Amino acid sequence: MTSRTSSGLPRRTFVVTAAAAAAAAATAGPAVPAAAATAAHRPSGPRTGPVVVRTTAGRIAGQRLDDVTVFRGVPYAAPPVGPLRFASPRPPEPWNGIRDATAFGAPALQTDYLPDSSEDCLYANVWTPSTTGRRPVVVYIHGGGWFLGAGSEPDYDGAKPAVRGDMVVINFNYRLGLLGWGLHEEFTDRRTSSFANWGLQDQAALLRWVQANAAAFGGDPGNITLAGTSAGGSSTWQLSLLPQLRGVIRRAIPISAKHVWNPASSTTPRESREVYALLASRLGTTVAGLRGVSGPELKAAWEELYSGDPSDRPVAGWREYRGPVPDGQWMRGYDHELPTPQIPIMPVYARTEGSFFTGGPGYPYPGPHPTDDAELREAVFMVLRKGSARVGLRDADQAIAFYRKAAVADGLPQDPMSLWSEIWGDGLFRYQIVRLAERHAREGRSPQYLLEFAHPVRAPYSGTPHEATSKFLFGSHALPANAPAYGDGPLERQVSDTLIDLVASFARDGRPVSPHAPVWPEFAPRTPSTLVVGGPDIARVSATFKERQLRYWDRAGWVPRT
């Protein structure tokens, strides 16, 4: 049996020598009860070397690196290629011998962002302080607008949170773009009767794999917390609502969730059918025949269909992002239409979500950036068109006037770039995050802790942009590529430690605490109950910041009210 390297080339099953296996076994010890799995029980064995564990599909060899053992490129499902394209994920094929798990699997098929992407992509990565014990497990879903990204990105290296939080950290790849998100009955899987949202199905399969294999990595299969950022935060929320996963996900941490609605980041079932039919026609085949088209050719046709001005496309939906489509099985409705999750949740948002998109680190917006009122009007109009097919310049004028007045009242910047950033971030992200948190506080039946991440980036960037949180959750703010924007001084390291502490303690027993943070109450609207993390004071409890700005979206009729 072969696997794939990060370059997508075949990789033979790796058989560990008897001596290496014996060295790996030397790190083993008696099982540690879950209540006693603390930092005091970290292993004292070799600081480097192979470590072998048995998964449900066979034995794998990871690598011990100082205080953490890492397993990379572990298959959690069969490659979704050939007849399994547009099909529900299947269990991985068992193997004999010991499989090498020291190299990442290929990222899911995508354009340009990550090299060597492939349809053969369903691999997981595991970081653990020890393969013995019963630690809390945190599963992290990467973001990327449902069409980019991978668990192998350096930003999501799980070593620091695994060691500091004494927990098992797992991330993974899932199908992206048109191979992961859409709906058509001609793709109906005879085994499962599913015909939509294959990326969400992959994520559900990963969670079941984690439940079945957590103990092999020193994790507690009964204590799995799901977390994710952006599109991954959206998936975290939606998976937490699924009856199919009841009892698998114990707690959820949706971070900067891009809650889905039509037409901004979803479409209707009817339009999704039209899109696949149109692609089939352009490629000279049937909808079912799209399984036989080469991946790059199929992806190129999809991207051409969704390029350019949203108003010029054959369908109105999926205007900004192409995420999940309500199918009645894997997504029973949009988040604003459904009850909030009935498990403990810790929603997180960044203070200025929009500054990532208007020129923040990692997102080189090509411009032009607005410098006066006329350019601001056009820029805001462009943002509003991401969420609705029926907006005009008058809507842009109203949004700008409201936000400018709110900025004056709150003593916030009123320059065109700042107003543009706030409108973008609030409309597409922060509004629904906060309003759904308020709804859960009124109607939900489980504990909820709301966190605002507010550590500022360095000039020439501004604010606390979307995706800043992941840099501090994983400690990747310190990477050479990130440090100039996010910083790597004593303050940044303490902010990172605090965020990891809060996530780890919440994952352990549902009570988020840190030595650097005050007592954090459950969220209650219009009272000081949001924990703000970042800045010189590290953490503080506060009322919802920029509340008056959110009132614009209550009445705008642009984003669905929750």
C-alpha cells in the first residue's frame, strides 16, 4: 500500500526497525486516569526518535521532538478519487507493517495558494505530549474560505498548545471548492444517500476517526473539543448542530466564524444543481460524468464561472465564498434559522475582523484603497455587493453615515480605511457572531463564554484582523514570517500563553481559566461578561465593544437577523 508525500508523489509504507520500535516502546508507561492527566505526567523518555502507535487501520510511526510527539499525514479516510469523487468518505484501507507518519499529506486540491495540492488529501496530523494517559482532545478545522488552506500550514503547528495545555491537538485536510461544497442528486452515494457538502462529510468522518483513535495518542475519546477559524469556525458551529455527531463533540470553539447565508457564502439547492449542470455542459459531459474530468480542468472551469463581477454570473448565490448548501442532512438550514448548539461553546471574534481583508498581513488586497469619501463610497458598495444582489449606492451612503456617527460617539478613527474595514468585518463576520451569542444567552441551554481577541498588529497594519487569533493560539506569531506583523516579545508570548490556557482549560472541564486572566463569567448581553484578550493588560472582562455599530445591521436588511 502506498501513501502520498506533501509533493503528492507515492510514498511506500515505512517499516520501523526492531531497535527503533524498542526505543519507541521505551516511552510507554501505565495508563494515566483522565483526571490526573496534567503537566506533571509528561513523559521523561527519549527527547527524539520514532514512536509507534496502533490506529484502527494499522500501526503508524511518528516522531518524538523534545516535549511533543508528532504524527503527520495519517489517513483518516480513503482517497476521494475516481468513483469516490463527490462521494461520502470511506474508511482508510488497512495496511500491514508500520506506516511512516512523519511527513504531511498533500493539501486538498486548490489554486496557487499551496503547492502540490491533490484530490488525495484526507489526512490528519496529531501532536501529543505523550501517547499514554487520557488528555482532552482539541480538533482544529483550518479556514480559507472553503477553497484554500491545509492543516500542514506552519500557522497551525500544534506543538505549543499541546505541550502548554497538556492536550492532544489534531488538525487535518478536507475537500475544498467544488469538490467539497455543493449539491446535486446525480452525485447521490448509494451507501449513504448523501449528495452534498462533501467537505462537511469529511470533517464528520475525521471526528469519528478521532473518537475511535484518540486513546492511541494519549487522548480521551469522551472529551473532544472542536475548534476552527473562519470557514473552519463555520464548520465547527454546523457540526455541533448535527444529530449524527451527538455525543462525539463535547464542546465547541468557533473562532471568527463565517456564518453562512445565501447569497454571500452559500446558494440554494436549485442554483447548485444549475451550476453543476452548466459545468457538465461546458466540459462536454453529464453531471455524473464530472467524476471523470481531470481535477485541474474541473477546478479551472469552476473558477472561471465564479470570476469577475458577481452580477455577471449565471447565478446569484455564492457571491463571496462558496460554502455549504442546505441539503436537509448535513446542513439542515442556515445558522440564523436553527437553534444554537446545545453543548458548551466559546465563540471568539477579532476586534477588527475586516482589517485582514482591507490590507492586513497575509492578505495583500490589490487596491485601490479608499482615500476620500468618493472612493470610500465605491469601496463600501463593493462590500455590500458581496452579500446581496440588490444594493445600490444609497445603501453604501447609509452604511458610511451610520458608521461615521458611531465612530465619533465612540472616539474611534473616522478615516476611509478604518470605516471600510469596520463595515466589511462587521457585516460579514462580527454581527452574526455577537447576535448569535446573544441569542444563545437568551435561549440556549448550555454554558457560553464570549471572547474578543484584541491584540493589535504592528504598523503598517492596523487593528486586530481576522485570523490573528490562530497565530496566538498556536504560537505561530513567533515565526519569522509572522513576527514583523504580530510581534514576538514578552507581551505577545504572554498573550499566546493566556489564550492557550483558556482553550485548554475549557477543553478539559468546560471552565476557561488562566493565571493571566480574571474570573470569566458566562456571557450575558449588555453586562460586562465578554473576555477581551490582548494588549498591555493581557485580559479583562468588558461589555461588548462597538455595540452601536452592530445596530446598523439590525435594520439594514442585508445580513439575516438572528
